Amino acid sequence: MTRDVRVHVALPGEEVPAGELAFETNAGGALISTTFRYTEAWLRHPACYALCPELPLVTGSRRSTGPRLLPGAISDTGPDRWGRTLLFDAARRAARAGGAAMPSFTDADYVVLADDRTRLGNLRYVDPATGAHLAPPEDDLPTLVDLPDLVAAARAATAHEPVDDAALRLLVAGGTTLGGARPKTSVRTPQGGLALAKLPAADDRWDVQAWEAVVLQLARDAGITVPGFALHRVGPEASVLVLDRFDRAATGRVGYLSAHSLLEQRPDEVVSYVDLVEAMGDVAQDAPAQRAELARRVAFVLAVNDVDDHMRNHGLLRGTRGWRLAPMFDVNPWPREWPEQSTPVAAGGSRTRRDVTELVDSAGAFGLTSDVVRGIVHEVDEVVRAWPRVATSYGIEDPEGGVVATAFRVTAP
Ligand SMILES: Nc1ncnc2c1ncn2[C@@H]1O[C@H](COP(=O)(O)OP(=O)(O)O)[C@@H](O)[C@H]1O
Ligand SMILES: [Mg+2]
């Protein structure tokens, strides 16, 4: 069976029909290929660009099979574990209530089922039969007033406790589009903009959102671009991190590409920061500045021991002349005594005990001298040293007494 979907790109002031997708499933309902072709309208548009490296700007169709069944630009717009769970749960309940068979969704189904209003980036999907955008919103987005109810609903959902229909509707209204595994939802800000609210999970061992705020503050102080953010205390143990959506601007939606898609990363393939900086060099607008910013981010990731720094936690935004790094996001301190596999600085580098000397040794790949990289590391370290004071300012009690304290080791080379 084949399902056809049109792809529109939202550019400032216009929405351009840019491509046609065909998702092919086998008799068992599994996705077996995706075919994509650009429209002539897109190929002739003065602002056209390749949506991802797998979809170069050429006429004719390209069929994706094998390990990367969805081209990166398409897969980036779909939900990951959290959003998929919500979509599946809502569909399962509807099927039960209507006496229908249990639903079964492919990766492609999840992409088009997720809410159009909050979808990441500037792609919009259109049903060729009706001309309608997929998927139209059903409920109003939550607002900051709903944060306590969202916290309670996310806690119940992540504890596998019963979530009533009203709570599920609240989570589903804004929660189905963005990737990641942790509970989250898009919310409407008092000014009418879009924000992302990161919520607590039932089995959190510390106040994850508060520590993420601490680290974002430190990153900003270290000269790294971060989204606008605010920490909302909802109860003594519960806080919500509300981040401005960086893929929405006054001019509308902004294109997004994950580093995972830029690198065409295959499942289980290990890529390094040097791989990323090299791939960025080919497509970045103002590449030297982007490379230096990435070097600073790597120095920071090492200083706060962010081990969840896989390539879906790095991304690019579409500028007028190319791609530039999206503000840094999902950076979290992790105790050093619990080693985790993370992104190596360079190919073959350590994944559990990364060291800034690896960054200094890779300076050339970032277009910098080792002295400049040493300077960056020093600046970052000086800022990160202030972590206990910043943690206290975000309401974390006795930050130096908890296990997270071991994340912050500051050593200048
Ligand atoms: N401020 C933001 N604006 C727009 N999109 C964002 C923002 N922060 C994160 N995202 C997108 O949402 C996804 C999930 O967010 P993330 O913070 O990584 O959540 P998780 O902790 O569950 O991994 C990211 O991979 C990124 O694509
Ligand atoms: Mg993430």
C-alpha cells in the first residue's frame, strides 16, 4: 500500500509546495520505503534549498529503503518516545471506545499524525485528497496556568499509573510533536508565542529541570547561544523548564535539521564532534563562527559532563544563506561516577572519559589554533566554576551535597 503526502515549506510570508512523499507499506503494515520528489515550484524558487543531505536539489524521485527509511528532514519533524506514546495511547482509547481494532503505526504515520501547529521546523504536510494540513489540532494548547495539571499528568504517565481522559487530552494537545523521551509539551505563552515546557518524570533522581536551567544559565554566561528560558516552581519537588521555541520567529516557522540528519547517521553508528564540525563546514552560513561556537559548546559539554549529547540533541536552523547552529538545548549535568557512552570529541576518542586535551588536539578541525581552543576552555571553566551559586539561585538546596555535584569538574589543559 502507498500513502501520498505533500510537503510544504513555510518561508517568511509564504508557504511553498515543495515536494511529494510516498510511504510504501507491506502487507503486514510495516514501512518498507519512502519516495520523495521536489516540485518544480520548489526547484525554481529563489530561496530553495536541500531539505537534508539525503534530498539533494535535483529533479526526479529518490527512494529511501534500508536503515534510514525516512529522509532526515522528514524524520526530524516526528515525535520520539514521549510523543509516540501519547499518540498511541490516545488512538488506542479511541479504538476501544469505538469497538475498532487496535491501531498500529509506522514511523511515517507518527510524522503525519503529530500536531501541525506545534511541529518542529518549517515543514507542513498536506493531504493531497483534501488539501488539508496534517494533522489539524483538536484542542487548544495548554498555557502556563495548566502547568500544575501537566506536572501531575506527566508524573502519572511516567509512573504507568492511570491517566484519566482529561489529563491525556491536556498532554496530547501540545505533546505529540517534539522528539525526545522525557515528558514535555508545547505551551502557548501569554504573548501568544510557542514555548516548550519540559516536565518532571516520576522516576527522576533529582530535579532535572532545575539542573537543566542551571546549566543553560552557565552556558549563556559562557557565551553560548541558548533559548530564552524560565524555571517555574510548581511544588517543592516539581519544576518545569519553559523554553522559547527557537523554530518559531516573528516571520513564522524556521527550518530545522538535526545533526543526526546532517550526518545521515545510521542506527548504532558512532559519530564525533569532529565529524559534525566537518559536515557543518559544507552547509553552514558563516562557517568559521559556527565552528568556533561548536568548539565552545564541546568545551562546555565536557565541563558539565553532559553525557546525553547524541546527535539529535544538536541541531541547525535555516538561515537566509545556509544553516547555523540552533541555540544549545537538552544539556544536563551527569554524575561522573556513573560513566555513560557519549559523543567522542574525535573519531576513536573516549566515549566515557572524554578530556579537553582531545578538543585541544582537534583544534584544526574547528578552524582554530590550539592556543585559541585552550583560551575557550579556560573561559568556559571560569564560568562553570560558579555552578554552586547558580544552582542555589535556581532554588536547589545544598547543591554541593548531592550526587550531581560530581558532574562539574573543571580542569584547564
Ligand atoms: N527550545 C526549543 N525550541 C524548539 N525545539 C526544541 C527546543 N528544545 C528542544 N527542541 C526540540 O525538541 C526535541 C526534544 O527536546 P529535548 O530537550 O531534547 O528533550 P528530551 O530531554 O526529552 O530529549 C529536541 O530534540 C529538539 O529537536
Ligand atoms: Mg533530547
